[in-house]
Amino acid sequence: MSNLEENKLEQAEPKISNDTKSSDLTDITLDVTESTKLNNDEIIEEIHTNSNNCFDYIKNLQEDQDFMQKVNVATTLLLEIYRVLMGAFLVLFVPQKCGEHICDFNENLNKSDIIDIVGLSSNLVTFLNFLILYFIEVKRENKLITYLEVNRFEPVDNESVGEALEKLDEKRRKKILDYDHYYYNVGKTATITFTANTILSIIVVLKSYLNNTTIIVLLTNVLFMGLKVNEVYSIVNTKKNVFYSAYLTNKVQYNDVDPDKLKSKEEVIENDIADDIKSDDKNVNKEETKENIEEV
């Protein structure tokens, strides 16, 4: 074979090799591109799915009666704390005269007269009493939200709600009734302390009367607190099984058991058996008593 032919063969071989490498590289590039595209599509699809799940979760929360009621309680409680501050500490927040100027906060706080000290002490006692009231009130509201629900298709009278409560186990039913009773007692105490505090505060404030602003702010704060006392009075002065909300609008009434808190069939059967046994025991005792009387 001539040298010329050998050179042609050597030049032809690299060309074939380079073409093969180029083809392989193109295939790899296509594979990577397709793979990247698939991964991007999967990521986008996953994000879309997660977004839908998030929106569904938020929507479910908004439709959940218990969740929305608890949110309402939390936001309303903040306003209630402001109300009790302004309504209880009348000696501190009602404008008064100190010499030739309006008393500032520190001057109202550090007055040395006996009547001023008594008035300020009364403000503090009233504030603490209402804090206890709010604590019991929130606990009661949470029990009502957790165990009961507002059902506009069910009757709201005392007897019907009492029958609905029988669907709860005894422990949960007792918690509801106990907290309602605590709320009643603390509500009465709060009403008494509010009345006494208002009288003492008026004496202190009028002693350092400034101008018409004193009367306007005093009456506004007393009325502000008086509305709360009136609300508590209307809630607690009900029959045993009538549970009005202390926070929800229009004072809705909890009149049915939450479906999640219903007693199981086994508990119902056990309670029925226990009631039957008690009934039989009573009948036996009555018969024995009659027999003893007849023998005598």
C-alpha cells in the first residue's frame, strides 16, 4: 500500500471518531435537557399541589365553627382588657386638677391623702377581680366551644338542651356546668366590686375636679365598664342548661353537642345498664320498706 493511501486512511479514522463523539454528546445533552424539563414540571406540579392544599386547609379552618369562634374570642379579649383598664382605674385615667395644672399619671398614682389611697386600692381590687372574671369567662367559653355547638335547627329551651347534654359523658357535662356556676359567682362579685369602686372613685375624682372633661371621661369609663357588668348579668341569670356566649355576636346560645364529643355506643349502653340497676335497687328498697311497714 502506498504512503498516500495510508495517509488517507489515517485521516479518515479520526473523522469517524469525532462524528461518533459529537453524536454521543448530543444525545447526552438531549437527555439532560429532557430530564431537567421533567424535574421542573414535577416541581411546578408539586408547588401547585401544595398551594391547593394550603388554600383548602385555610378554607376548612374558616368553615370550622370551633376555630372561628376561638379566633373571635381571642380578638375580643384584647378589647375587653382595654375596657377593664379604663373602667377600673378611674382614679388614674380621669383628668384631675393638681394645683394649677392637669395631674399626670405619676401624680395620680402617688397621691398621699387617705381617700385617694382608698380609691386607688379599690381600683386595683376591681381590676384583679375582673381579671379573674375574664379567666373564668374564657375557660367557660372554650368548654362551650369544644363540647357544644350552635345549631339553629335544634330547640334552645332549658329541657331540650338538657336532653342534648345527655349525649356527653358525665365528666365533660360536669365541666360545663361547673364553669357556668363559677362564672355566675365571680360575675356577682365583680358587680359588687364595680359598684363600690365607682362610688369611691367618684368621691376621689370630684375632690380634684378639673372641668367638664372630668365628668365626661368619668361617665364614659363608668358606662364602658357598666355595659360589661350588664352583659355578665344577662348571661349568668339564665336557667341551668341555657348557655349564652360571652364573646360571640348577638349572644348566640350553645344548644347542641359537638359531633366530635358524642358518647360512644358502649358508654351509652353502660349508662343505661347502670340506670336500670339503680332503678331496680330503688324498687327493691321500696318493696322491702312496704313489707316492713305491713309487718309492723
